[in-house]
Amino acid sequence: MFRPLGFSIVTGLATALLAMLVARPLPEAQAEAPNEHEAVDETESESAAETEIATAPEPEPPPEPEPVVIEPRRPLRVTALGWELLGPGVIANDGLLPGEASDFRRAGLAVELAVAHTPEQLAAQLARGGGVSEGADVALVPLPTFVASYEQLRALAPEVFFVIGWSHGRDALAADHADVLLETGGRSGTIQLAGTPGQPATMLSLFALDEIGVDVGRVELISPLAEQARRAPLRAVERSLQSPTIASIDARELVLTSADAPRLIPMVAVAPAGFVRSNTDELARFARVWLTGVERLRADVPDAARRIAAQERAPEAVALLEMMGYVSFADLADAVSLAGLSGRGAVSLEVLFQRSWSLWREVGVLSTAAPEHAPLDNSVVARVALGEGAPLVLARSAPTRAGERLILVHRLAADRTIDEQALIDEIGFLAGSFARAEIELSVREDKRASRRIVAEAIDRYDLDPDHVRVGARIRGREAACVRVLVP
């Protein structure tokens, strides 16, 4: 009985111990360790992933943003008062519109050129602006015409920003007898002058009458087309394609031309002040290329005339050759000098503007007082000069003078006090305007005063001492007189 009971006890203890061992949890390391099959599967999975990464194509880079297309600036529209003023621009642009060989286009400018046949047409185009094909950003016009139109265009605040040339025989004064400008200016009554208001030839005629002492307020302007114009003692003559007087010129009746006074009537480039301020760089590039057109035109004028004549509605080459012969195109030194940035010359755009305004007002073309300062902007010409590497003071040789023909005498009445400073300014202005003339001053019975005034004028305005001198003794009743002699 004992033995089976003991066996039963031992068997029960063994069974309980085995149950405890089975129920006990495995160690942590053993619990996390994968079995053989799981390890193989994970290794194969990682290898497959690496293979997939290795064989997958590289991702394409993100597409670059498309460049922003900047629309080119609209054309710079330039209109000239007459074909003869437009020559260098047509040559530089290879046509009125940009051609294959356009220098303007190579300079980054799209330029469109046009011609106006009357000052009214030109003023209307400038008023429209260059934003429309019938308008203009820039006008090329004689300075006297611009001055006469200023009141009409005042709202645009137009300004002169460059000089393109000079009238050289284009404008003249004709008279019944050649000594009209040598007489005293003490005529009484109205003086009839056949001339168009605003025309440079009319301004030249008024200037000459003013110089000899005529009260310009007594001058009556008569239309050149009127019947009585043929009988007028004085006639303003303009040699231009749009002038109604061009067919009725008798050279024997010409007493003064702008060839005698080659620095009196400049041709200028004009634009509204706001446009000049906003487009100074473009206008400077325009001016530089224009100057290259001047050089190319001078190199072969007949070829230039033929190329201009090939443009739509252009005159024949023969007519263009004649008209361009009456215009002297300016160089950079001319533009710098007339802007007042070079030397001490008495002739400048400021002086010419004020003088023209005074004459136009005297004959009723203008009705208001002149602006305190002439509407000029020198930023463009200064930028061109500096861009060309040129200093603002440009030295240039003086023109040869040889006075042989007395054409004008400026007299100071005997009852007037001699204003030496006024005489100095007058000598400087005449010497600068009549660039090839000899200027003589005589002060009645006072050679020392004459020598002193001449010396001061030479020093102040840097005049040629060989061509500004003390003149002969006064034989009339004047207190002083200035004589102008031309070749």
C-alpha cells in the first residue's frame, strides 16, 4: 500500500513541476528573436527593397519656369517739319520705318520717322503723343517756330533737349534795295513785311529790323499769298519745300540770309518735359545714333538724297539736294555749345529763345510774357557728351572771317546814354550769330572807351581778337555803332 502511495506522490510532484515550467514566460531576448523562417523572409525583403531602389529611374527635376517675355517698348515716333530736317534720321534708320540696316535698331531702339508739312500739323501730332501712329514723341523744328507755337503747346510743357542743325541760307530777307539794313531806324508809320507768323525767315527779318533800330511793334505782317505782298517793301523768304514763297525768289533782292548769320536759327529736337524725364537714356541713344547719321550723310550727300527720295511720298532727289544744302547739320560740339555747357559764348538756346519770344510778341504772334527760363533740358546732351568720352567744354577752331560786305549797322542814338555792358553783350551776340563776320565798334569821340569795350567783349565771350575791333570814326550823329561785315 505504501509503495503505490509514494509513487503517486512522486508522479504528482513531477507533473506539477512540468506544468510550472510550461506556464513560465520565455526570457525577453528569446521572445524577440525571430525564428529561422522569419529571419530569412526579412533579409529577402530588405534585399528586394535595395534592388528596387537601385534599379528605379532617377526622378526628373522639376520643370524650369518659362522665361517672362517682356514686350518690346513701343516705337519712338519722331516727326520733322520738312524732309530736309529728317535726312540723318532716315539714313541711320534705313528708312522711315526700321530697315534691315537700322543703326537705331542695333542700339535697341525702334524708331518711326514722319514728316509734317505745317507747324499746325506738327503741333497736333506732338499733342497726340507717340502712343498712337498719328502722333509724335519728338518734334524736329526750327527754334523760332517752336517759340511761336509755345503758348499753344504750353500744357505739354515742351522742352528742347538737343540741337540737330542750323539754317544756312534757308531763310532770308528780301527788299527793294540792298541798303535797307544800313539806314537809320527812325522811320515813321507802319512798316509792311510779307511774312508768315512763326516762320524762321520772318523772325530773321524782324531780328534785322530790330538791330538797326526799327520799332518792331510798328511792323505789319502780310501773308505772302496776299496780292499786296508783291508790293511790300520787305519780304521774308524761306527756302523750304513747304514754303509758298520758294518759287518767287530773286536772289538779287536778298539783303540778308541765314548763311550770313549761321548761328542765329538752330533746328532743335523738342519733346514734352515728362517724356524727357522718363526716357532720358532712350533719347540719349537716339541722339548718338542721329549723329552717326549726320556723319554718313556728309560722307555721300547724293547717295543720301537718293535713299531719302526712295521713301513713300518723298520729293525727288534733286529737290532734296537743294533743300538739304540750306541746312547745316550740327555735331556734338554744336549741341554742347548751344546748350551753354561749353565755353563763354554769348549765343545760347536760352538767349535765342528769349530774343525770339520778344520779337514774336512785338508783332502780336504771342500774347504773354516769356517764361522766366527758356524750356530747355540739358540732361540728354550732357549724357551724350559724357558717353562719348568728351568733356563738357569742347575746344573747336574758330571759323575763318573775312569782312568785305557791310550788311548791318546797329546804332545807338545820340540822345541815349552809352551802356557799356549792353554794348559788350551786343558785340558778343553779333559775333556769335554772324560766325564768319567781322565786328567793329565805334564810340563817338572816345577811342579809349571803344578799345575798353572791345577788350572786355573779347575776354568775356572768348572772341577772336583779330575779328572784333575798334572801327572807323563815326561821321553821323550816333553815340555809338556796331558794324557787321561778312564775306
